[in-house]
Amino acid sequence: MKVQYDDACLPLQQVYEWTRKFMNSISSVTDSPLPGQAHRVVTPEAIAAVEAIVKENHRITVNEIARNGDYIKK
């Protein structure tokens, strides 16, 4: 397969890892979130809220918007 597909070929180690996961009833091959990784959800409401904040104050910084956090649904 390496001759046919060159660098597009899946490494054999990855095949072994996926085989092990599937045999243990894990059906997703996507990466799990890593510890400490931020969970972000972008919603139309949050976008509209941030746009309103920026329209109100054009000189506001990204850090000030992030510190404010009023646009986040709790």
C-alpha cells in the first residue's frame, strides 16, 4: 500500500491502534478532548452579543470582551 499511496497511506501503528479501539467497542476515531483544552461553543446569539458590544465601543479589545463574558449563556 505504501508504494501505491505513498505519504497518504495510514501508518501501520495507527491501524493497530484503531483495531484495538474497535475491538474494545469504541466506535469513534475522532480525537478525544485533551485535559486543559478549552471547551468553546460559538452560537448565533454569542456572535450577535459580541457584535453589539463592538458596535457600542469600537475601541474595546478582545481581552476586555473575553473578561466581560456577558455574552455567554450560563
